[in-house]
Amino acid sequence: MKSELNLGAVPTKLGRLAPVAAGIAMAMATMAPGTVIAASGSGCFKTANQLFQGCRADVMEERRTGNATCLNVGDGHERRECRAEVRETVAEDNEECFDVRQARWDACELLGEDIYDPDPLTVEALFSPEEVADGTAPQNPYFDLREGQTFVLRTVEFEDGEFEETGGIVVGTVLEADEAVEIEGQYCTTVTEVELQSEEEEDEDEAGEIDFFVTENTNDYFALTEYSDIIYCGETTLAAEDDQPLLLTDDGSFIAGFEGAKAGYLLRNVPPIGTAERTEWALDEAEDIVEYLSDATEPDEEFGGNNTNQVGYSCAGDQCLGTRDTDPLGPDESELKFYKPGVGFVLALDFEDGEFTGEREELLCDFETLGDFYAMGQAACGFSAMEFEEITEDLCEVAPDSFCPDDD
């Protein structure tokens, strides 16, 4: 059934798609200007408030450390500048504590949740990695986990009716059953994704040539339930912070069962439209939430319209599932995502403070096997011979177990 929801209207706060659990008492909490009174009776709200207190304590420690550092600056003018910088940083970080708490409160209301338990990975009946890899298990229509499935995404900017490539691409592939990882006593299929960014060579002898550097290397872990729902078991990621190759971070990594983290549902086989649920749960690390907005929609023209890379990737005629993905740790950010049945992810639109940023992540090309990607990827994805050669070399170098072609 086609939903009446308008995906073009993106509120600055999470939509109210689920009622607050009945009986939650309303109470005042320590508040920043502009916030609202939150229901504080549930475990979800209490969790948010505990994390808020921890955040404020961290800021206090940061302030004391910063002031202590400034005390050891000999020059009076520089010492005053140091203290001013500390005050500015502390004010910004305090504001972030309040913003994140409000986003967590909004999430509690959206989810109608008391505590997040049980972990779905521990209670769901799952297909084995072998059944998932060889296609014996019925696949989720929005996310195919058969061995060898390979995809390429690209990032573009849409502004003033024009598309401009940013040079950012992601290449992902589903690994064989032997590469499944045991998490909480269950085996989860591994999907490797490598993010690359292109830049033009500055050397005069190589002017005009395009170079690629790896900005992120991630292993995601997924399980398929007997209902063909996708459970997100965790991820291990290593990324270049602020696009600086020598500054690495593992922010966002989590494994269900480790340090209290729990799995979530990435995508349901039959999405419950008008509801929301947690994709992952690792406090202060991974707290993504998916809202199922419509099972019959397409992106608005004001955001650049449909994916135009290949005819089969278009949502024209309201053919796609539309979701909104949010994370309380990034309270100003959200994504509208579109999934086409039988294809999978085709498009994501990036929003900040409820406004479209112009950034779109699009499915560029996909293949049934990694071998097909190496054999046909250059033409199918529109890369030059030099670009494709460098991309495949980088993939093999950074993730050899996932991307190096089999010589046998």
C-alpha cells in the first residue's frame, strides 16, 4: 500500500511515528535553553540522562586540564588567549552534551522504548552462513547477502539543478561463508567496504591524472533471520579522520556482546511502515535508528530525483522503500535512503538541520560476483582504464582477503 508520507518534508527533529509507552511519568530535568520537558520514567530516558551526566563530567575534566595547561604558558598574552580558547571549547562541548541528550530523548519518544533488550541476535532463529552465501536461504529483497555480490557507490553534489562528482566512491563485496565471524554464539556474514577519494595529481609531469587514496576500510557483519530480516551484528572500521590519511580513527566500531553492545535490525523483509527501531546499540559509539517511512516512494526532484546511473536503479513510479536514518550522536544530521526491491540500496540523501546538503550517495554499478566486477567493472561503472587499474590495486592492497582476485 502506498504511504501518504511526504519524503520531501524533513523535520528538524525526529518524526513522531510511535507513541511514548503508556504510563511514563513526566518530570523536569536539568535543561538547556530551548529544550523541552522529557518523560523520565523509562529506562530509555534514564539512560539518556546518565549519559548526559557523563558528558558534562567529561567537559569539566577537559576544562580543568585545559586551564592547567594554560597556567604553564609564560607569556601573559598567550596565556589569556589559551584560556579564551578553553572557554570557547568548553562552551561548544557543553552545548553538544545538551543537543545529544535532546536527540536521545527524541529517540526514546520515537521508539516508545523502555530498555533495549533482548539483543535480537540472541533470540532470533538464523540461517547458516552457508545457506546465506549460496542463496539457499530466501534473501531480503533490499539487501542480498549471497557470496560475491559486489557493488560500487559514488558521492555526488546536486546544486542549482546540476550534478557534480566529488570523487568519492565505495566498493563493497560479500565474502564467502568461510569468512563468517562468530558473534554471541552466532555466525554473521562478512561484507567488506572500502571507501576511496580521488584527487588530481599536482606534480607537473602527472598533471591531469587522477590519484585515489583510501579513506575508510570496514568489515560489516550481518545475519539473516528465518523471516529474511537482516540483523546488524557489528562492524570494525578504520578511517582517515578529516580525510587525513595519517590520522586514523576506529569511531563507530562495535561488536554485539562486547562491552555491553547489542545488535539491531538493519532492514526488515516486510518493513513495518510508520515505525522505527534501532539498527545498532553501543552507547556513545553506535546508536543509529531507522524509520520506515514508505514502501512505495521515490525521491523528490528538488533533491535531484531518481538515481540515473542505470535504468534498473530508478525508483520512478514509487517503486522504492524509503527510510530515514538518524543517530543521536549526530543530532543535526539525517539521511533519507531508498531501496529498490530486487536491487537493494540505490540512493541516499544527506540532510543537516532538516535541510538538504546537496550530497547524494548513489549506486553506480553492481555485480553478481567479484570476478564480474574485475571483468566488467571499468565499462559498467564508467571508469577510465587508469582509474580502474588504480582502484583495483588499492582494493587488493588494503583488503587482500576480500578483494585480491583468485589466481586459481
